[in-house]
Amino acid sequence: MAHSDSSQAHSQSHLKELALTFAALIVLTIVTVKVAKLDFGGVAINISIALLIASIKAALVALYFMHLKWEEKLIVGFAALSVPFVILMVSTMVWDVSQKTAELIYAK
Amino acid sequence: MASVATTADHAHHDHHENFLSKKGLMSWLTSVDHKRIGLLYLYTGLVAFLVGGAFALLLRTELMFPGKTFIDEKTYNVFFTLHGTIMIFVFIVPGIVASFGNIFMPIMIGARDVAFPVLNRFSYQVYVAGILVVLFGLVNPLGGGPADTGWTFYTPYSMKTNTSVITLTFGAFLMGFSSILTGLNFVVTIHKMRAPGMTWTRMPLFVWAIYSTSLIQVLATPVIGITLLLLIAEKFFGIGFFDPALGGDPVLFQHFFWFYSHPVVYIMILPAMGVVSEILPVFSRKPIFGYKAIAWSSLAIAGVSFIVWAHHLFVSTLSSSAAVLFSFLTYLVAIPTAIKVFNWITTLYGGQIDLKTPMLYALAFVFLFAIGGLTGLPLAAPAVDVSYHDTYFVVAHFHYTIQGGTIISLMAALYYWMPKISGRMYNERFGKMSFWFVFIGFNLTFIPQFLMGTQGMPRRYYDYEPMYANYHMISTIGAYLLGTGYFTAILNILISSFKGKPCGSNPWNANTLEWKIASPMPEHNFHEIPTITEWPYEYGRDGEASKYSATKGAH
Amino acid sequence: MSANQAGYTTYQGHTVRDGSLWGNPAPLVYSMSRFGMWLFLATEILLFAILFTAYSIAYYRDAAAFHASAKELSVAFGTANTVILLFSSFTVAWGIEAVKHGNNRLMLVMLGITIACGVVFLINKKFEYGHKMHEVELAKEAIAPELYQVLKAENKCADTFDKHHGEDIMVEKCKVVPFNVSNIGSTDKSKPAFASMFFFLYFVMTGIHGLHIIIGLGLLIWVMRKGLKNEFHPGWYTPVEVGGLYWHLVDLIWIYLFPLLYLVA
Amino acid sequence: MINFLHAALGFITHATPASTVAHEAKFAADFINIISLVAFILVEGALIYFVIKYRRKKGEPNKQTLYLTHNTKAEIIWTVLPTLILGVIFYFGVASFIKMRNMPKDGEIIQLTARQWLWDIKYPYCVKNEKTKAERCIKLSSKNVNPTEDSIKAGKLQDALQKENTPFMIAKGRKYVMQMTSTDVIHSFAIPSFYVKQDVVPGLTSRLWFEPTQTGEFTITCNEYCGDKHSGMLGKFKVVEPAEFDQWKAEQLAALQKELDQDAAGGPVDESALIAKGKELYGAKGCLACHSLNGSPGAAPTFKGLYGKEEVLTTGKIKVDEAYLAESMLKPAAKVVKGYAPMPNMGVEEADVKPLIAFIKSLK
């Protein structure tokens, strides 16, 4: 058990990919800020575009910075497992509030 | 058959050190052995169960007669809040997962310990810290007395009362954090530390149940953490999300609360199902029927449990289209549960059933849980839930599923595994007697509550109209029977684990890994990790009647 | 064999951990640690998911108030913080690459930069919070109704001209303190601690995120201390990897927080 | 004991359905309960039969048991069959629910305000006084029926107090839509006999409708936990024939009209009528729950000798005068006496302030 086996020391360096991802993230941040100023007709579209760009950035960080790209399948599976829960939670509760506001007369 | 070398040098190691030999409180509190931590969880849980049960008896004594029997309204409200909080957060959520799951799951998959032993000890310490905070909330020297909001802490009432809601919610948050860490530990252990040859289809069903419970624990509990923090933030900052005066909507607290609290109901019941799937084959000397179906329905229940929470809100201004959707999803979760019950009953078919106490409790589990499940059907239909919601029908339903399910199954696990943990057999006649006290007392307490509920007797009522007087009287008598039954059952186990007759390492002639090692179990479980070659439920294989069948009338 | 049965080996003259623990071989311990950390990150993501749900419901219920209040946040600060965090994520990833190839010194430098960026982020946050604790001009919709009546009574509100997509429109603005520390715990609706729902959610979300930044910094400092004692080598660098994963998560959450809070105006 | 035996034999007893939608809801409830009863008998019967048939007799040696691990055909059947049955149950459960939730357009709208531990309702029938343009509608409030110290002394338990509770009069055969809101916490307005229930949430108006089909008195219960006297928050609907209801309505309107005209002419001159009205409001508005009359301490300062006293507030001292009393009644959170929790909004209106102040002044 003395020497470490190959699984730990990755032979080739990923530095190049990391630098590229960082550059891409900076570009996307600038894009988000610029896009937020424009109006794409309707609040829902603006918000979904902003979230789309944010999700791309998040995916980049997860895949390259957090090594999900070279991770074993089990860990990738569990990492992806939390995403449907987030979508389920947000969409169901907002959907119910939207349905409900029509039926009830809110005091505000 | 697992090729375990212990039997060869068993005689030589008779006085060998087992996990109970090291004495001294500090050796227990600082130990990272999964068996010791599991036992600590078990004993803390049982103490919490007796305290919670005492509150229940006080409630039932007050409700014996209409009008004031011996306590006033405020104390009654405090009692049912503490009964709920202590039973759910302190006893039942870690009930079977953290106690028997900790002790036996690593052994059943052929591991020496869980993946992160230090984290395991830390989660017990966080659990005890949570209990201390709850006890502090109980006494609440800061003024205002213990909380009287019910275990659900619904806003805006939990905002308005100056009682110790914050301490109780922070205590529940800590215990939730401890259950996240336990769940995380178990998922990694089951994935990564199975013995060679222990494929997923050779794992005992108890391990499948613990696996799906840990998944829910990891993914659902953070939600209650943040909900309780939002509640505390709301109380301090005075403006915010659940406050109706400023456009906030108190029903959102119910959405967030039940998003966790319905999956937690499955955290409670899944390990109980796991225990029963272990006990039924052993005592009917027959392989479990439909292993794959039970394993897959455990996972299915874990998955579906996340999308049904709003059936608790049918009547609290939930939009009608949401009610229709969630009623449909709730009926989806009934299907895997029904499959399990059918598989258990078919396991009995053609067996040679040994009616020992663990088997009696396991059969009582199937009987009572089937009633709990079936009374869930009317509650899932919005039209009927409108008249049944927040009445005693709901109280009886969830007592049949939680108490008839988890606690009866915990009793079955106690009687099934305590001989393994202590190496001493319990008193059989005394066990059976206390079982009948529990079974009759249970039904006597909760059947009248069904009948009251359908007539509209509301829940959490300190005083009631005289037309319900008879039901409450019978229910209270049943509650006392139930109390004596549980107390004597636990007493029997505790006394016998010190004074009972030694019963060797496999009194039930069971086939899962934990019965292959000495009892009480050695410090590191196995001398060397066994390689598994076959399915753990090979009872009554053709022509080998004696090999796996119980020795004559397994004493 | 110490209490946790960790295995040891020598590397460049130092006795270092060989990665085995509790009798489990090194690769198994390494993959279990990463798996355990990813599960913990899943709980953190769900923890913030409920905050995002709370935000989106409040936004759905009253979009105008959110637009008006979000004008108060300076996009410059937000963008600067995002770039700082992205850069710190990059440097921590670079640090892990370095330690994988045995370059301990470069790893220490990279972690140093990451911790510095984290501290700068917190300082920026302190300024932003400080800015919110003093009196600011806020549009009428951005203020809670009861508070607005009180402000109107104390005639702190005036009609001013405001740039909205270029042309000037008349907007009523009041001088109000968005985060009034003195009102914490008040039950009187006309003296709330936060000017409106948006500021309550803004402070709760960025506050909890700030708490996670502090925990992340603590983790990285613990890793730096071990690094300084040359404990890491290509065969065993799990703490660096785990600390890095946690830091990336904190950055990941900020990536979502930034557009939702700052760019909503 | 009789009704318990009746219940045990009748297995599931429901409150007698007394509204149109109640019959459908009761049918859905009975239908689902019958199905679960049948399933109960089949499942538990199989369980008990197997246990009795295959149990190990006393001292019986080991037998060769049936090596049966799975049977795909049986498993498919008992997956598909329950799914179909659940589908049918789902349909029945939802069909009448949709009907319950569609508010009738022609229903009479009754405003309901729930507050801590009693219900106030306001009928849509109002009277106006031309000169003063003041308007007043028929209002009723239920009383909390939890026995208090003095009611126990008088030997009255909850059922006696419930008999004296003010009945909310409604007519048979007419559709009523309840528009409900709460002033403090969440309550839940439930009428078991009408098979309707809806939470009453502060900050928003929720709705519920029913059409009574039977005369008689039907209890109203609060089903969402709302504090100390939650169990006493009962009310009752008195369903009468339309003719009798209209006659009652006319009487009420006439009384209100007389009051309005009296107010227009400068209000009741004699002090004793004012104090009597104040005393009646002291009970109706729920002040008795916290403010005592004989000086004994309670959840709030006693009214005895309150007028003219120097009161210590959380924000300094104040002399109790008419302005302070009026403001505390209408905006309770404005000034809070030190050592007491802020008073919830008690639903006191402009017209009630004068008589209440007169009543408090009379308590030396």
C-alpha cells in the first residue's frame, strides 16, 4: 500500500481546460449583465434567459472545475440527482401560487 | 453459504472481547464503533418514547370526560405539542434507521464499520445536542413556557405566541442535521463497502429499506432546516415571507413544511418494512416472496414520496387544480405499498409459521399497517378529505401507520435482534402477554377515533360535545392498556439482555450475515471479510428440510 | 496505527498519509470521500433551492416591488463579486491540479489567492450591507404598505423624476432605511426591520451564502495549514480536493444568486 | 352507549348530510370506505387464514416448506388490479370536489371574519339612513363555548353553553357563499353536516359555498389549531323555512333602522342605555376573555378603575383618557401596556367606541 496507485495522480494536466473554462465564465458573466439591460418582451422571457445563462455557467463550473467530467459514473449520477428536485420544488410551488391567486382575493 | 472462518476458532475465542466488553461511560460516548453508536441511539430513543408516551397518556386522561378533568386548556395544548414533537423528531425519525440500521446494516453487507465512523459519532452528538435544546425549550426559563403550537409550528400562530417556539424549532433543526449526516453515511457505506460477492440482488431487504430511507433523509431534510430558519428569521425581523399583513402568505409555510414532513413519514415507515421483510421469512421458514418487487417498491416509495406533499393542504386554500394533481400522485404512492403488503402475506403461504414474539409483532405490523394504508384512501380523495381533514379520522390514520407501522415493527426488531446484541434470550411467555396488551390496547384506542372523525370531531380539541363522550372513554381505556403493554415489552427486553438465558449466536437459525458471527458481536465484526456466494433467503430449499429449517421448535 | 487506523508512508523525506483509513484501501477512501462530499453538496443545493422557491414565489406575487427595490442594488458591486468568486474558483482548481503533480508550493500560492479573494468578497459584502443600513431613496412600490403610510405621515416622500428606459417619468420616492437594525424583533408592522420583502429575501439569501463563504474559508485555511506542513503528495491530497469542491459549490450558488438579485431591475 | 353500538354496527357513521353537495360527498366517502372495507376483509382474511393454516403445531418437527420465490403472473395481476381500482376511486374523489369548489354565481354572499376564538358574520342585507348616509348591516357573532371558571360554578359545560350560542340564521333551499378572512391566525371554518370546510387565512379571502336542504341546527367547528380556546370556537347554523327567515330578516332590519334614526337624532341621550350597550359589546366583542371587571389580573389590564388611571406603556407613561381608549380599541398595536402582549385586532368599529368608553367609565 506504500506507493499511491494511478487513480489518484492524473497523468496529463488539465490546466489548459481550466484556463479556457475560466475565460468562458468571464465572457458569460459579461453577457449576462449586458442581456439583463435589454428587454425581450415580457418578464418571464427575461428571467428564463438569465437563468439559462446562469445554468450554462453552473454546468461549466461543475464539469471542469469540479472534475465531474472525469468523475466516476456513480458520483455524476448523484450530483445530477439534486437538479430534478430543485426544478420540481420551484415549479410546483410557483404553479400552485399562480393558480391560487386567481381563486382567492388577496388583501394586498 | 458465506464461508466465514469464525466457527473454526469459536471455542478458542470464547472469552474473546466483544463490542460490549469495554466498560465506562466515556468509552461509550467516545466510541466510533457503529454498533455502540446504534445502541446509544436505541436507548435514547426508547427513553424519548416513554416520555412521549407519558404525554399521550396525560392527553387521553384529560379527554376521558367532557369539560375540565384535571388540566386547563393551555397545559393541554402544550402536552399535545410536546407529545408530537418528542415522538416524531426525537424518537421515530431516527427510530429504526439510526439504531438497528447503524448496528446491523454494516454487518449485513459484510463491512467492518460505516464509511465515515467519526462522522457517525458526530451525528449522534448533534442528535443529543438537539435533544438538550428541546429539553431547554421544554423548561424555557426565558419566559412564556413551552411551545403550544402543535408539532407543525404553523405560522402565523407560531409567530404570535411568545412561547418557546424558537428553541423547539432549533432543536428540530439540529436533529434534522444529524439525520442528514446519518443518511449520507449510510448511502456511501451501502454503495462502496459491500463485501465481495454481495451484489445488489444478494443484499438483505432490510439493507434495501435502509438505503431508500437514507436517500430520502439526504434529499428531504435540508428543506426543513431552511424552513425553520425562515421561521426564526421571520420571528426576529418581524417582516417577511409568512406574514399575511405584508402580502406574505402563511400557507407557503405549510408548503415548505410538508415538502419535508411527508417524505419524513416515509423515512419512518421504510425501515419498518425492511425489518418485517427480514422477520417474516425467518419465522415462516420460507424465502421472501417477490424479493425484486419489494426491493424496487422501496425505491419507488422513496421516489414518489417527494411529489405528494400537498395532500396535507387540500383544505388550506390550495388551488383546486393542484388538489386534483396531488390526489392523483398520492394514489400513485399507494401502489408500491400495496405490492409490499401482498408480497408479505404471500410469504406466509406454504410456510411453517413459528409464532414467537418477533413474528407476532411482524404479523401485527402487516395487519395494522394494512388498515393504516386503507384508511389513507378516503383521505387522498379531495372530496372526502374536505370533511375528514383535521378530524380524529386523520389522527387515527396516522397513528395506525406510524404507531401500527414503525413502533410495532421496532418492537419486532427489538425482540428479533436483542438476543443477537446481548447474547441472551428474552422471556417468551411474558413477551407474548405484553404483545396482546399492545395489540388489543392499540385497536381499542384508535378504532373509536375513526368513528369520531367521520362524524366531524375536530383534532386538537381540549373539550368536546357530549355525543363523543363514549368514544373518548373507550379510547382512554385502550390508551392505558397500550401504555402498560409497551412498558412491559421494553422492560422484558431490558431485563433479559442482562439476566436472560444465553442463547448462542443464531437462536432463530436465520441466514443473514449478522447471525453468522458470535453474539454479542466481536469488535470488528468479521475476522476477515466473507465472500458472499448466494441469496440470503434460502430457507426450505428442496430436500434440505433440516439444513435451513429451524431446529426443533427454535427455543 | 493511530486511533483512526490511518496508514502512513514516506514521500520526499516526510512521513505522510498513504490515504488508507479504518483499514480501507486508499483508492476506496479517496472515492468515498468525494462521493460523501458530493452528497453533502446535494443537500446544500437543496437548501438554497427552497430559498430560490421563496424568492420566485414572492417575485411572482409582486413583480413591480421587486423591480423597484432591485434598482437599489449596484450591479457594479455584484459583477465585481462574481468575477472575484469565479477567479477564486479557477485558482482553487489550479491548486488541486498543482498538488496532483506534487507541486506543493504552487498549491499553497493558489490557495492563498483563493482565500484572499474570499476575504475581498466578504469585505465587498460588508460595504454593501453597510450601505443598506443608512437612509436611501426608494420608490413607493419598493416599500411595505404600513411603513409607507408612516413615511408619508413624516413627509419623507417626494415626487422626483426618474430615468426609465430613457424617458423621464414621475416617481414618488421616500427616504427609508432598507435594513433597520434597531427594529429587529419588533412586532409593530409600521416599524419593520426590512423596508420590503425584497430586502428581507436579499439579506437572508446573501447572509446564508456569506455564512457558507466563511465555512469555505475555514476549510481552506485548515487545508493550507496541513499544506504548510507538507502533508500532501500525489498519493494523498483528499482534503485539498474536498475543500475545493465545497468552494466551487459556494461559487456555483453565487452564479445563480447574482442574476436573480442584482439583474432583476 | 347506544350510539356507539350503532356506530360499530354501521361501521362508518357520518353526520347526517344536510346540503346539496353533502349528499355527493357522503356518497364518495361511503363508496371509498366500502372499497377499503372489502379490501380490508380480503387482505386481513388471507393473512389470518395463512397464519392459522400454516402455523407450527405444538412440538411439530421441521417440515419441507414451499420454496416459492416469485410468481410474475400473480405480481402483475396485483399491481394492475389495484391501479384500476385506485383510478375509479380517484375519479369519484375528484368529481364532487370540483363541484364543491365552483362558487355559484347566484349565491348570497355572507362575509365571515374569524378571530381568536369566535366567528363574526355580516349578512348582505343592509339599511341606510338618508340624512346621515350611515349604513348598517345585520351582524352576528358566535360566543366561545369553552367553560370558564364562572360557567363551571354555574354547572354549565360545553353542551349547555353551545345551546345558548347565538344561532346564524339561514334559509333552506338558498345558496350561500361564505367569503372568509381572519384578523389574526389561521382558523378553519367547518360544518360537518354540510360536508364543507375551508381554511380562513389572514391576509386573503377564501370562499366556501353550501345550499342547506334540511331545517335544524348544525354545528360549526374550527378545525385548524388557533390557540388556547380553539376547542370552544363553535358556532351553529339555524336553517329555517324561507318564509320564517324573511320574517326574521325584516325584524332585524327594522331594529337597525330604528338605531340609525336614533343616531341621526343625536344618539341615545340617557347614559344608562349607552352603558348597557357598552356592557353588551364587552361580551360580544370578546373583551371578557382578557379584561376582567372586578380588578383581578388577566391576560390584559382590568377595566375596574381604569379610566383616569396613570398607565405605564412600553414607550413611557400616559393618562388613560377617552382618546387613548378609542385609539387602543381601533388600533391596538399603537400603544402597548408594559408587561402585556400586544392586543389582537378585536373587530371594534367606530360605532362601538362611544358605548364601550361609557361602560368603562362606569366601572369605578
